[in-house]
Amino acid sequence: MVNLDVKNASLKKVFKLIEKQTGYVFTYRSEILRNSAPVTLRINNMPLEKALEQILDKSHFAYRISGTAVLVAMKTGPSPVTSKDPYAFVVKKDTLLSVSGTVVNERNEPMPGAMITIKGYDRYVIADDNGGFTIHRIGPNTRLETSCISCEKTESGISSLNNQVIVVKTTVAELEKVTLNPVTGYQQLPKERATGSFVMLGQADINRSVTTDILSRMNNITSGMLTLTVDGAAKITTGPGTQGLGYSIRGVSTLAPLQVNTNPLIIVDNFPYEGDMRNINPNDVETITVLKDAAAASIWGTRSGNGVIVITTKKGAFNQKLQVELSANLTVKGKPALKKAKGFLGSSDYIDIETDLFNRGFFDADILTATRPPMSPVIDLLVKKRSGAISAAEADAAIDAYRNVDVRNDLLNHVYQNAVNQQYALNVRGGFQKLRYAFSLGTDRNRDNLVRNGYHRTTFNTTIAFTPVKNLEVTVAANYSLNKYLLNNAVGYGAAVIGAGKYRTLYPYASLADASGKALAVVKDYRAAFVDSVAGLGFLDGKYRPLDEIRFADNATTRNDLLLRAAAKYTIAKGLSVEMQYQREKQVSEIKNYRSEQVYLTRYMINRFAQYNASTNAFSYVFPRGGILEKEHYDWLIQNLRAQINYAKRINDHEISAILGVEVRESDYDGSKALLVGYQPATGTYATNVSLNTSYPVNPSGTSTIAAAYNGYNGNFSGILNRFISYYSNIGYNYKNRYDVSISARRDGANLFGVKTNDKITPLWSAGLGWAISKEQFYKVDWLPYMRIKATYGYNGNIYNGGSAYTTGSTALDPVTNAPVIIISTIGNPQIRWEKVRNVNIGVDFKTKSDLVTGSVEWYEKKGEDLLENNNQLPPQVGNAGTLWRNTASMITHGMDVRLSFATMRKKEVSWNTSLLFNLLANKVVSYKIPQNSSTIQTRPGDMLFIVGKPLFGVFSYKWAGLDPASGEPQGVIKGEVTKKYTDIINNFATENLVFSGSSVPTIFGALRNDFEWKKLSVSVNIVYKLKYYFRRPVMSLNEADLLYTNYNAAGYNTRWKKPGDELHTSTPSLSYPNDNAKATFYQYSEAVVSRADHIRLQDIRLGYTFDNDKLHKRIKSLMVYSYINNLGIIWRANKFGIDPDSMDMPQVRSFSVGVRAVF
């Protein structure tokens, strides 16, 4: 409704007053208002149409309403027309033409509401919802002028009668407002009327960085989204929901991360996506919407407790001219900075430790034992020196030579390489009057930092929509992804394992290759002398050469993902439609790790189980000759079916939109794992008469089963069938374009839970309010012309995946009797139910005058209710099940998301825009009944800690009282008394006896991005900050003997206490011999090793150049070249140890990218 009281006001001012009250936008040519008569009138609570009739009654103007736009033009000459209301003008009768076409922006998106004017005349048509238009009876030389609210005026001639395409240039300030509306997966909402909390990312955001996967492109530009891991290595998924994404939206909402998925729910083109996220090619993505609160996400019910990420892929448009987009980029990433590793124990120090331990008799038992455990070359030399086999001078000279060897040199030269990622993409889209289409083809070829490791991906996507009859639109789509992971290198820094006793990791003076690059052997599993001695008897080569392991490995995972979609939408009447959607996703993963006899593990297994007859010098092989094939197969079929009714209607000042639907989903998963021995790749045959669980004599002594000797490997089969049904509804109401109300409800059911019907079907709901206060008449803040307040309340949920109402188990063979048995997996639990998350969100959106500052501020609270905890210890006779989960825990999270954009500079050829993301996040455990124990605080980074009243990721430590000046031993505190009773300290684990530092995840985080443009050159710089959190520094073990196998994690060794007085400048204690595990544990988890993790990082810089269209070939619409640098380094850090809290031991490696994107 319109309220006016003006006297001698200009029409322009009157239109502005109406815009402020109604939200409608007036479009007109400014010159036509210059001589308009002033307006004097009073209107009270009058509908817009009647108000306009009264305002323009005696003027020379006419109007037309299209959506939320009011088009105004002169009455003289032909009146405003639509494609259904043509007017003629004077040309020769035999040259009159009819022209049909489409108005699109530079991204080929339709521009509904655009005004196409015949130049020189006040005659125009309005583009329809698909950007389409038709003008009848015009001359062949007519010039058309096209304008719209969010684009620059464009002039064009007539180039086609049936497919005239007018491309308009969208203004940067308006582009986001027009194209980036929240998408929930069920409907698209007008941004200015959404009551929930959304983040929208468009093409500029998605294409800003250069990565293989889509989620990485959201990193550091998405409000409320926190990166939990830095490791970008490929995660192989073996079932639906098994991929750890490494991101959180407003924190996690469960206390049972192994039983409840902590990932945000991923939606791709309206349906949950269960496949690996690497299947999605970022070049196929059009927009991303992040749903953060209940009003935004509760429509997804019990899967939305951790937020929802809605991905919309690129589509064609009706009447859209063919568009071809080509993109290519190349990324180079350097080798890891091994020489800067803070925990590496150098060869000379390592040899000193070996020598000291040898002199203390630490290795004496191993020297004499029949199992011949591995010993380093230095210990072998010391043994020979002690026995007199070599002279002391010879031994010392050989040992000193080892002091100058650094295994990191060979690792960098032979094991690591520069990573190179190549990405190519082709996207084609367009449309005709009754058909629209989109096709894409993408390929990625990634070479990993580890030699012979890599990742290859090929994607093909297509979407076709057509209207076979009036009011019916049918859509079919197919998405195919072929992924291959090459995992042939497992001997990277600290990864090579040489034993399970005193030596486990590779000693630092190992040489991997000679001067010519030939692979050299290192000690593994047995002493070198023993390996040499049995080789003469006829055993297979027992030497371990890490470089040959890389060379002969054949370990690959192949994943095929095929997703098919079909949808039909029928419009019954204006604003009323029904639709049916179906999706079928089939993903198959095959893991094949073939180890020929050239691979050490195969020869080891054959030799260990070989039965040698000393009298005949003959061998019999329990473990057959040939290769070993580890074969795993996982496939899952996900089907979704949805029926939905859509309604939208506007009556005067009232507008309502509603959806009502039902959907069913089925997830069918099967997996198998097999170990094939004696495998012959040429024929595909293998030994079938080998028992993996029978105990056999092994070399050099003892007995073992094959399964136990082969890392406990055994075959298995598994299968899971889950079914879900949901009913949902969402209603939105708007009054006067000023007040908004939204209500969402959903009921979810599944076959996961107990027999109680009330727990099977769980209702979740939300409600939201929005108020555009700046449209009120009493609002007089000129410098802040737009302000909207919104608030939501409601419930999301989490699904329990850890069991069912019934006792479940798996079949196996008893290792002793070989009889079939059933091993209980989970105890029947009819009381189990969904976890619920109560959400409250209050926010304000605002813009200052001329959009100099725009932004939003939101406060939220998430309370997890009925959360799962393992609070019922079952009696021993239950067996392996052990525990029972119940919905008795709770937690609370609260925080604030702030997003600000500053138009720092606006000039004709220069612009400078600044974006600030500021996020506060804090949580605490409210209820948790499981008692704490002595290991509770012994958490790793990112581990949850369930202490009531404290953060979920809290850092607790033992109190520290410095070093004993006499011995350098660490000192703790019990009941105010300084003590070295380490076992007592560890057992005194009540929280009041501990030191609480804070959270181990950032409680303040965000980014500051500056975007500069000068003519066609653009530069974007992103600075990321993480504040107010803590971490435990990686420190060495205090047990001297442990350093033999923790030599890659020995930070502090060179600054440890050695003599009285050192305690004044170091907090690293002296070493212990023999081992004192309690002392080592106390130090590792004491407050002495806790530091602030706060830091600010220059994350990336992007440089781009867009070529002028007039300098390009006429078939090239746009061409951009760009470069991108990632991980430039830390600008400031709170800790004084030079540690990067995101990577700990070594600095992150920079990557450099170049790319090109062309549109034809």
C-alpha cells in the first residue's frame, strides 16, 4: 500500500518515495521527466496501481508493472507495449518485420524485465521471465536500445528475425543482487525476502582460486565456514558419508563423531549428494548457497544439523544463443620444505643416542635373540667393534662418515618432485524457444609431490530441458565422473617403516641411492647379516630398497560415479505448479594393490612361511610363489524420488509462496575385501588352497597365521540398506514488500531406529521473521537507506549411523575351531532416536548511501539436544558390542558472523573494494554423563573433549612447576605442592587440578580481501586470520630409547636440559634412561608445551587481465588470462617458536597457477 503527502514534488521524488515504501523499482529514461509537472496530492493506504493512476492521471506518462519493476514512458506516439500488444509505426508496408529474441547478460543468463526500446520512438516491449521478447511491424534498419535495472544501456541492430540475441553488460554493483538468490534445493528465494541465514557464492567467487575440488574454492571466502584440516590429499571413500570433508559451518553439533556424520550436508541440483566430492568439477558449478540456520536448513530435516551446502550446476536458458566456454589452468607446487622440519633429529645427534644406548646395554638382548630384529648400520659397527671383528679406528671412521649423511637429501632427490596439476574444461550451453541444453567435458591430470603418485579425473555432464506441450517442462540430466588415484609411493618423509621393535622409522643417515641413482638397501625387519646369510640357502632376496618399492608398486583406486536425474514440472495455473523429480546415483570404487615378487612385502611373506629342508636344500612354500593382490570393491546405489506442489500469488500488498512435498530415499551399499595370494596377473589366477587363519611355523623362529603376519589383513563382505521417507512444507508470506514471515516443517522417518513409531517419525520445524525497517515512513536515516532485520528459530537434526533397533553382527570363522561364528557389532537399541539441534538466529542487513558500505551482522545460538553418548557400559557377557548409545547428552554453540563490503574507491578506470569476514565461534558441553579418566586430556589436535562447562575442543594440561635444577626433570603440582610423582599427577585428572588454556580450534576467524581494478587489470589479495585458540607443540619424548623411532618428531632435543643452570633458559627436560613413561606423558601434556595458535596469513594473490572485446576476434566474446599464488606465508604469529599452527612441523608449500578462460 502507498501513503503520500507531497506538495509541488517532482515525479522523480514521488517515485523514490514509492520505491522506499513498496520495494518496487521505477525504470524510465531520465530525460522524459525533465519537464514533467510537479505533483501535489495526498494518498492514504492505497494499492500501488490505483496510486499510479491518480499520480499520472493528467500527465503525459503511461506505466506498466513487470514483476517488481514499474516501467514509465511517454503517452505521445505509441504507448508502452508488450510482446502480446504490438503497435505499428510508419515505414513502408512491404518492409515491416517481426523480430523475436532474448536478452541475456555477459554470462548468458536471461534478463527478465529488460526494456527493449525502438530508438527514436517511445515504443518498447518488456522481456518475459525467460528474457524473451517479440516486436512486430518494425523496419529492417531499426536500432534497438535495451536497458534494465541492473545493466548498462545497449544499442543494437537487427541481426536475426527469430533468434535475435541482445547481450547487455551487467553493472558490478547490481550483479550479485540480480543473480545470487538463495537456493535451498527445494526452491529459490528472493534474497531480500529470505529470513534465514545464507551465504551465496557466484562465478567470480568460485573462479577466484585454482583447485581441483569445489569445497577448496569456498575456503576463506565463506562466512561462518572454518577449515578443520590443511591436508589436501585425496581421501578414498568406501561408502556413503565416509568422506571427511574437513570443513565445518558454525561448528559441529554432535558429541559422537564416529556414529553421527559431522560433515555439512551437500546438495547438488536439488538432491543430497552421497558420492565423493572430488567427482564434482568446479568448472561445472554455477552458484553455491550455504544454509546456516534453522530457517535456511531445516527443510532438510535430520541431515542438516551441521549446515547445508547447496551446489547448482550450469544450465542453458530458453532462447539463449549458443555459448562455448573454454578454460585451462596449470598449477605447480614445490617440494615440501624437509630441511625446515622442526622435529627432525639429525644424523650426528641420532648416532650419539645410539652409541649411548649401546653402551648402556640397551641392544644386548636383541643381539642375542633368535628373532634377529633389525639393527641400524651404526649398531652393527658397534657390535663388530666390541667383538673385535673390526678395529676401533675402522668402526669410528665408518660411524663418523654416517654423521654427514642426511636422508632428506635422497628423499628430495628421488622420492619427492614438484607437484603439477593440469585442468581443462569445455562448457557448451544455449537454447531455443522450447528447448535448452548444457554440456560439459572436463579433465584433470594431477601429479603429486610424491613420485608415482597422482590423481586423474574425467567428467561429463549434460542437462536438457524441453517443453513438449504448453505449461509442461521436462528435464533430463546425466553426470558422469571417472576418477583414478595412483598411490604407489609410501616411503615419504617419516613414512617408511623398517620394524616394529626398537627401530620403526627410517634412521636419518640412510642412503637410498648411489651416485648413479641405483636403489640401495636399508635395514628392515631383520639384521643385515641374517638377511645375507639366508640368501645363500636359496631364500628370495630379503633386502628392502625404498626406491624399488616406488618403482615396482602397482596400487590404484578407480572410482566411477554415474548420476541420472529426471524431472517434470506442470504449471496448472499462474502461480500454481506440480513437479516430480527422480535421481539415481551409482558409485563404484575398486581398489587394487598388486605386489609382485619384486616388492619387498611379497618376498618377505614367501620367505617367512617357507619351509626349508636342510638335508635336501629344498623349499616348500606355505605362502605360494607369485604376487599378492589386495582387492576391494565398494558400490552404492542411492535413489531419490520427490513430489512437490508449488504455489506463488500476489494480491495487492500481499504475496505468498508455498511448497508442499513428500520424498523417499534409499541407500543400498555393498562392500567386499579379499586377499589373493600366489596371484599371476597374466592369467588372473591365484592360489585357492591357502588358509589365512591357520598357524604355521615361521622364519627365523616361532609361529604365526598369514593374516596376522600380513598386518592383520583378512577378507570380508558387508552390506547396508537404509530407507528414508520425509514430508515437508515451506510457506513464505510478504506484506507490502516490507514484512516477511516464513514457516518450515518437516517429518523424517527411517529404518535406522527402534520400534517406537514416535521416534521413527521426527518433526523438525522453523519460523522466521523479516522487517525492512528502512521502508517505514518514520525511518529517516539518510546515510543508511537500507536496513532489514530478521530473526529465526527452529530445529535441525543429525542421523545416527551406528546401529539399529535390532542386534546386528557379522559372520566369521573361529581361529581355533574354524567353525562359523557371529560377532556382535551393535546391541539392539529401541530407545535410540534422532539428534536435534535448536537454532536461534538474529541478524541485520544494511547498506549505506551509494552502497559505500554493505553488509550483515548475525548472532546465533545452536543447542544440541538428545545428543548421543556412550553412557551405559554393558556386562562382559555381551561380547564385543561392549557399549550402548543413548540420547542423553547436550551442548551449546553461540557466535557471530559479520560480513562487510567497502567501496573504498570508485573512479572511471580505477576501483578498490574491500571485503571483511569476521566470525566468532564458541561452544561448550552442557551435559555428558560418562566419567573422565586419566587419558581424557591426552588429546591430539582436533580431538573432542567432553568436559561439562568447557569447549568441545578444549585444551587441558597438567600444572607445570618448571625443571628440577639438579636433574632437569619436569615438575608438576598436586594440591599446591610441587612434585615429581608423575603417576599421581596423571591420575589426579579432576578438572580443578588441571590448567585450562582454551579452545584448540579458532574462536575468532575470518579474512580481509582487497580487490583492485585498473582498466582491464584486476588484482585480488586475501589475508586470513585465526585467533584466540591454542595448540600443543610437537615435542620429543623424554625417553631416550623412544627417539630411535620418534626421530622425525624430536623437537626440543638440542635445547633440552643438560646441566644445572639450563633450566633458566629452557623448558625442555633432560632425557630419561631407562624409560619413564609417566614422566614422558606428563611433559607431553603439561602446560609447558601449550602455545597460542593465533596467526595472520597472506593466503593468496590473484592477478587477472581481461582483453578488450574490440581487440578480439569477432567470435570471441570474452578472454581472460590470470595467475594465482597460494600459501604465501604467515605475516604474524603469536607463538615464539616459528611454528605454523596449520601445519606444525614444516611451513606450507606455495603453489603457482596460470590459466585462461575464453567465451565464444
